[in-house]
Amino acid sequence: MKLATVRTDEGTRAARIVPGGCVLLDDPDVGALLAREDGAASADGEVHPLDEGSLAPVVPRPGKVLCVGLNYRNHILEMGRDLPEYPTLFAKFADALIGARDDIRLAPESSAVDWEAELTVVIGRTVRRASEDEAARAIAGFTVMNDVTMRDWQFRTKEWLQGKTFEGTTPLGPVLVTPDELPGGVRPALALTCRVDGEVMQKGDTSDLVFDPVDLVRYASTILTLRPGDVIATGTPGGVGHARRPPRYLSDGATVVTEIEGIGRLENTARTA
């Protein structure tokens, strides 16, 4: 099953992707759909053409946006770090999220805006201190995020949040894909890429993850309760702009295409805010 949140004249609606378009559901977005006890997403109803420009963040207002830093072996090495014993967690706020075709806002306060392609977990049931089986069952599906980062703000202090959650910077979508549609299920084996102005910057595979999605749900649920609609971005592979010599960052008009096989692609243009 593939689910999306689409913008309509009456507001956002959850939708199920079907051949030829989508079927609008009663829920206002995918997060609300997952929060229902039955979580049902019937495909019955009129099929509407899917305008990719109308896609909102697949979960527009997650209760939590958790992110994992330094979780691909090749990215850890390019950043000159040791493999971690525990996941490195930080957070974003929902105000940072944008849709799959929305513009990335380049804040005038930053001159070092970077890209980070990420496989992202969407939680489908409430869990706390989850066992491995409970963590696996809590994964509703996966989507795509680009964890756009203001590097100059990220490294102002030892805490990363201020560089990670600038408003209107972080595309999330285009759809949620349930684990049964992906090779490897809740531990999917998928290739991911990020292109900037047509040039491949990142090319990786989720087999390079240090902590896989089930590990991350277990770990995060030890700290706090995870609820339907929460998202966990699992980290980025090597190829970020900050690690290049010389460093390379996004500029006004740059196009960023973030793609994960089996899920979909984000196509965003960087624009000066």
C-alpha cells in the first residue's frame, strides 16, 4: 500500500495511491489515518489524477521528528568519526517540513546549506520500551526525507538542533510505502541517491546502516513513547557537501532530487527566503 497527503481546495486529505491516480480518504492526512484504531485505508471511491505538485509532507504535523546522525559507515568515515556504540539522536520540529515538490527555503542567515538523503520510518502504533518484535510491528512504512542542514549553524555549538530545523527546509514524502511492498520488509534493502543540479552527490544502500530501522525504533522507544505518525529519519550516506574539498553548498535556484528505489523521489528547488 502507498499513502500520501494531498492538498485540496478544502485542505489536506489522506489518499491511497492506486493505478491511475489516488483515492481520497476521510482523514485529513496520513498521520490522522495512522492514529485511528483501525488505520484502514480502503481503496474504494473515485480515482483522482495525482498532481505531484499538490503533495504535502506525507505526515504534515508529526508529534516527533527524530533523526539519526552518523549512521552510514561511509558517511561516518568521510566525516572522520569512529563507528558509534549507540545511535546519535537529534530532533527537528514540524515547521521544518515541506512537501515533495515544494521549494527549500534558503535562510539568508546561512551560507552553508547542505543536503542529506535519508530513508525515514513512519510509526503506525504506540510503543514504549519495545521488544524487537514490537518494534517491527510498530513500523507502518517508509518514506523519503532530505535532512537539509545549515552547517554553519549546526556547528556553532556541540548540539546540532539549531542547524537542523530551520523553517521550510526539509522535504518529506512523496508517499508512505508499507513494508510488505519493499525487499527486506521492516529492514528494507534499498538504494538511495541525491542529485544536485543533475550531478549525483550521494549514492548509497541501506545495507550500510549501522543501526537498522528496527534497532532505532527499539532504542528511541526506550527514551519516550512513540505514537502513530511519528517519524524517524535513519541517517545519510556519504557524499554530503560539507565533506567535499572544497565544501559545496546549495545556492539559489539549485535543484535537489532525492530518490529511494521502491518509495519515490523528492524534487525541490532551493530558493532564497
